[in-house]
Amino acid sequence: MIVVMSPSATQADVTAVRKTIEAHGLEAFVSVGQERTVVGVVGTDIERVANIASLAGVEQVIRVTQPYKLASVEHHRERTRVVAGGVPIGQGSELVAIAGPCSVESREMVLDTARWVRHEGARMLRGGAFKPRTSPYTFQGLGKPALEMLAEARAETGLPVVSEVVDTAELEDMERHVDVLQVGSRNMHNFVLLRAVGRSSRPVLLKRGFGATIEEWLMAAEYVLSSGNSDVILCERGIRTFETATRNTLDLSAVPLLRRHTHLPIAVDPSHGTGQRDLVTPMALAAAAAGADALLIEVHPDPPNARSDGPQSLDFAEFGALMDELRRLQFVRNGAAAGNGTAPASDGAGSEAQPPGAPIRKLRGRIDDLDQRIATLLQERAAVALEVQEVRGLDRHGHDVARERELLEHAARASTGPLEPEELTAIFGAILRASRSAQRRRSEAHMRARHEG
Ligand code: PEP
Ligand code: MN
């Protein structure tokens, strides 16, 4: 800490400051400059002189070390890896997807969801049993029976479970049924709860308070750490700003910033962070790119009929598409189910024998063959499109919009097979765009040649 004296401070003021510092068992280093005097404070319990700013002649007190100690990189250079129910999160581990419903609604829905998210490559299951809702009149969660359903889903799928603890009275029950204790945004400042989970042997997922600064959030982590629990995962979940277009403003800059200040693993929850289903996937990918160690994603079998947070929940297909993207961008390397590193129970989805290699290779050979033919056909199609353009006149503007629309409609209607009409429309849309680009290049070359010639 540095105490900056005002230019008008007297020698007596400086002496009073020095004596106050020393009276608290700290060391004071007085440095007299041309215009003003500064006093450096060194010692382990600097907070004891936090009031020094009110002494006569003091202009400013500048803190040079962080108020959090155990969470800080100053005292812990290596990043921490928390092992949650067997799944490593943080230092040296790949991104972990934690997925599941906002709240557990029934045994079937949580089992269904657990199987699916596991199948798609999630490594942990989330699900609320006790819900801290803004209104006391909305669904508050199924409570204890939900903990048993989560434990059953865990036993079947092997996915460790994350669930929110809202009351110290439930802590023992929670510890028996879940692998990670979530402290929710609304409870980030509940110091009694923070101390209680700090005495637990279960890792803690600490959500950022929606009105909390990063420093306050790290101080909340400090409560848990200083109570004896070193397994804390921070979770950015959006903060309240003047913006009303999204449920919260997801502060992704918090991720690289936290990496600078703390060694603790960092998760991001784009579901609560945005409140809108179609924003979840892009923000999840952005969070991964920003350096998140884990993602917390709400997934529901039937979002429109969810009892809580339906508008921000992904359905199974949407979650699958997100996992595909995470794999494509290599944030996640595990394949679905078989390679995800959790131990499946004997009756679980992962218990089938590995598919035999030879038939798979044969089928993949057929796919390679088809892809080759499709590529050749696409080139052939583009070449004919250029011929059309040649006949029409190279300086006339390209395509026939009505014909293109007809083609798209026809493609969507005509064929039978596993692809949905929208998927076919998307593919033909891409073909038409590529074809137009090729035509445009040809026109440009033609016009340039004419102007030069
Ligand atoms: C939740 O994850 O279920 C939840 C209630 O989140 P938050 O505390 O971030 O609002
Ligand atoms: Mn929710």
C-alpha cells in the first residue's frame, strides 16, 4: 500500500501516519520528494490500516496488492485444476460441457436429458432441485426428490452432477447426492452459505452475482477458500446492465481478465447470460475462444413446456449442434459417449460393445465416394451456369431470381430421405450462392478485359 501525502501536509502529519502504521505492526517507509511525501506500507495484514485515508494530510491511498489472497495468482502461479466427480476442470484439461435442465421436473425428463447430453459429449449433468426464483409464486423446484432423481441419472450415465444449494440446512443432503455444489448468483454475497460450502469436501461452482464486480466475486471465492475448500470453479453468468434486449449482459472479458488475476478454473453460463436460446450457441463458442474451462448449458427435452427458463434452454438437437461446433473448432476432442472419459454404469448408454472397425470403414468409404461424386457434380453444375451466363451475355446481370426460388422450393419438396426440407433448402441455397460468385468472377474478368482492351 502506498500513502500519498498532500503537498500541504506537515511533518507532524507524516509522523502521525508513520506511527499509525507501526502501531498496527506494519512497516512504514517514508520517501520525501520535491513536492510531496509518500509512505510505503509493508506487512501481511494491510487491511488493518484501511482507515488511514482519513488521517490529516493524506491525499490518496493506493493499494498495490489485491485484497484477495488465496484466489490470487500472486500467491499461486500455477493454474488450479479442480477434479469434480472424477472430471478435471482447469489447468491442462480440455473444455468441459456441463449440461442439463434448469430444474429437475420429473424422473423421466432428467434421465432422458442425462442420456442425451452424455451421448452428445457432455461430461457433467446440471439440474436444479432447489430453485431460487425471483417470484415466490413460480416453480421452486422439486426439492429432495429431485436430488434422488439426479443421483439416479448419475448412477446410470456416470455423469457427475452439479446442483445449486440455497440453504445451509440442505447441505448434508446435497453432499450425499451431488458432486459439485453450485452457489447461485443471488447467493454470491451470502457469506454464511459461502463459509458452509467452504467447509464441505465437495467442489463449489461459484456463480458471479449479477450485480457483483470481479473483485467482489473473487472475495466471495476467498470466503470459500479461506474456510478450507480449495476446489472453487468461478462461473460467469452475466451481469445486470442498462441493456434490456438480453436477460443479462454476458461479460466475456471477465474470462481473460480472471485468468490474469486468479488461478481458479473458469466456467461460463451463456444460458442465463443471454436468456435467449439462439444466442446461447454463439456465446458458448465465444466463451470457449476466450479461454473458459467449462460451459454450463441449459438443455431441456421440450423447451416450450419447461417449468423454468424454457426460452433460454436448448433442445437436444440444438445442444448436439453446439457440441459438433465445439469439436469442429477443437475445443472438445472427445467423441460422443464412448470417448468422454466418464465411467458408464453397466446398464448405461455407453455399455454397448464398440462397433466393429471393418463395416464402419466400408461405410465411410462409400461416403468418401459419394462426396467425390457430389464435388464433381457441383463443378459440372457451375460450369453449365457459366455457359448460361455466356449465352445471356457476360455484361448482363446474372441469375433469374424466380427460377432460383422455384429450385429451392422444388428441392425442399421433391426428395425423400433423412434430410429435412430446411436442410435441403440450406444446401441448395449454398450451391446457388457459390454459383453466383463464379458467375460474378467471370463477369468481372470480362469487363476488366474490355476496359483494358
Ligand atoms: C441456475 O444455474 O440454475 C441459476 C439459477 O443460475 P443463476 O444463479 O446464475 O441465476
Ligand atoms: Mn435456469
